[in-house]
Amino acid sequence: MENQQKLHVAIIGAGPAGLYAAQKLSSMGYGVALFNRDIKPGGLVEYGIFLDKYKIKNGFRAQFQQILACEDVSYFGNVTIGKNGPLDLEDLLSWGFDAVLVTAGAQGTKTVNLPGEDLPGVYHAKDMVYHYNKLPPFSTMPFPIGKKVAIIGGGNVMTDIAHYLLYYCNVEEIMVIIRRGPAEVKFDQKEVLPIIAHLDMDDFEKEMKRVTPAMLAIGQNPEAAEHRVTVAMEKACPVEHPGRIIFRFLHSPKEILSDQKGRVTAIRLEQNSLELNGDRTVSRGTGKCEEFAVDNVIFAIGDSVSDDLGLPMHANGNGICKSAAPQFPFEGINFEVGNPETGQSLAGVFFAGWSRNPSTGLAGIARRDGIYASEAIHQYLQSRPNLKGVSATDIQKRLDELNVCYVTKEKIKVLEEAERNTAAAKGLEEFKFSTNDEMLRATGLLS
């Protein structure tokens, strides 16, 4: 049966920002088509939350299922748009969509261009998170882990990586390297609960004593900073695996060292001092370096927006260009992609979530950004005299012509049921297929 329902907005990416935007636009009377690179919807909720946080994941999944059940929302999973796919953003506009919202997240990884950064055994946190959360193709990539691991960065992602290393990789020592001091750690108290009992307190006290003079020199309170790190001890999860965590504050990585076989052997760190730059605390290298023996180095320093979609990027690499003269801001926020040469908005092209602000906030922030972007798109669509739209059937025909094996929301239900049944048969809390082919076979799209 043909579906001639008109779809007005194409959303690229089906994470929280895209899904909640689809819900909002649908409630305003617009037909929406979600195009997702992955087979499953959910984005970082599905593939970014720690693997055993089932209650949180299932809560979001229930909401996402309700959104996909909306009559005005169509879903096309396993569709890559941009440089690495069979169609691009201009194709969507030419098909008849009146607006496009990019919510594809931050698919790039930040690099610091260190000597040795490309060595085997040096990983980026997002890739490892995708690996243990079974996102193809990362799910089947090897991530060999040794006994001593250095993690660069002190945010919530660091806590998840440390949790995984301690409880699933049985590491003996994790060194958390932070370029500033204990007053600048970024992790939330709730997120540190699974790992804080592994903190080597003797080493931590020595480290605090070492950095105290630098903190006092700029007016910081070392006792308050120490309390911020250790206060979670009161509610810490019990230690079920060996392994210790140590911090090295006021250090920045300078080089990753290897042996003759290319295996990571150590990391060279530069000691930093602290300075005040207005209201901000900044670190300054002292030129004094030291080496620490490690088997792996993992960067947990945030993500960046890739140029895969072919959108105009800032020359400094700081993401997609925003319009210099937004016509449809909402709550003072600019959601319009801009032409870097003219500063003008690209007509009908919007962005939200981590595509707009990489590594900013969790699912709640992405939800708000998607909803706000929907309000901006609503203003834009109201300003247009006639809306065209495109039917779901026409989209399917075009994807068929491009030989795209797309996954509809009806097929997602089949896949979810197959994974639930497999989990029950195996006596597991949750089961995920590890490859796209397995998921496509479960939906009946691949024999």
C-alpha cells in the first residue's frame, strides 16, 4: 500500500536531538523523515551510555519507541548521507523536503597531534565506548588492553572508560592525566561512584601535597578541591575487582613512546603551572618532563564534528559554520547553517545537538536543542508561501533506485523483538547483535 503522506522535514541523525525534534515537528503538523547512519535509533543513548545502565537506556528506548510510533514520523535506518554515502544533503532538498535538520552528532575525534598518537594501543574514548556498546563496525574491532593504562582527561567519559577497564579488562593501574588541578575536574559525583573506591588514597594525598603550592598561588582552596574529588567515597560502589586509580594533576601529554615492535611502553608528560586568565584557570607548561610506563593511552578529551556531510566548516576546524545573520533564532540561539563567504543562512538547512555544539551536555541538553531547533524550523516554514513535501513512498522508491538497504520503523520492531528473545534464551539482561549483517538478517532484509 502506497504511503502518499507528505513529509516536510528531513532529519539527519536519530539520536536524542533528532528524535525529540521529530516529535516536536510532528506535533506541529509537519511530516518528518528520520535518516540514520546506524540501523538502530538512539545515537549516544543507545551506544554511549555505560553498557550495564539498563534502566536508563530502557527508559529512553520507551520514549523513542513512542516517537517512532507517531503517524507523521518515518524512519530510514542504515542510510549514510554525505561523502561516504549514496546521497547527500542537496539530494534531500531536491527530492522535495522543505527543510533539513542535521543532528548527526560529533562523529570526529579530537586530536592533539602528539608523536606516537597513531601507535597501536592508543585509543580514543568514543571508539572504545562504541566497541563495548556493540555499535558496528567498532563492535568487532580489537582493542587490546595491557595492565597499565593512561587516560587523558577528567570528565564523565573518563569515569566510564575507567569503569570498563577495571571491571571488564582487569587492569592493574589507571593513571588519570589532567592538565590543570583537582579544582578543575569535570566528572559528576554520580558518575564517579562505580570507580572512586579504587582511588589509591596514599598516592592521592601525595599528589595533593605536590600541587597545593600551585593552587594556593592563584587563591584556590586545596581542601575544598580534595573534598570534591573524594566526597563520593561515602556512597562508593563496593570494590569487586582489583586495580587502582591514580591522578596526575598539572600534567600534559607530550609524546607516546614505543618499543622496536611499535608497542606502547610509556608516556612523556610535561609538568604545568596554574595561572588566572580573567575568571578562568589556565595551565602553562613548565618545560619539565617526566616519563611514566604504560601499556595503553586513551584520549577522553571530547569529540569534534566531521565534514562527512559536506557542510561548510569553520577554517579553524571548529565545527559547522553558523549563519552570521540568523533569520529564525529561538531563545536567542542560532540553529542556521551559514555560508562562510557571505555569512548568510543556507536556506532551509539547520543543525542541533552535538552537530551544533560538540560534546556539550547529555541527552537532556540534546533534547532541548532538538526541540528549540524545531521551533526555528517552524518559523522558517511559516515564512514560506507554499510547502512542497515528499511522500514516504517516493523516498522509498528513490532509496531503492540507489540500492540502499534501508530499515523502516516496522523493521526496527522486528529487530528489537529478536534481540529480546535472544536475551531471554541466553538468560541475559540484554543482547545486541554485533554486526549490521546480523541485524539485517534478523529483520528479514538479508538472507
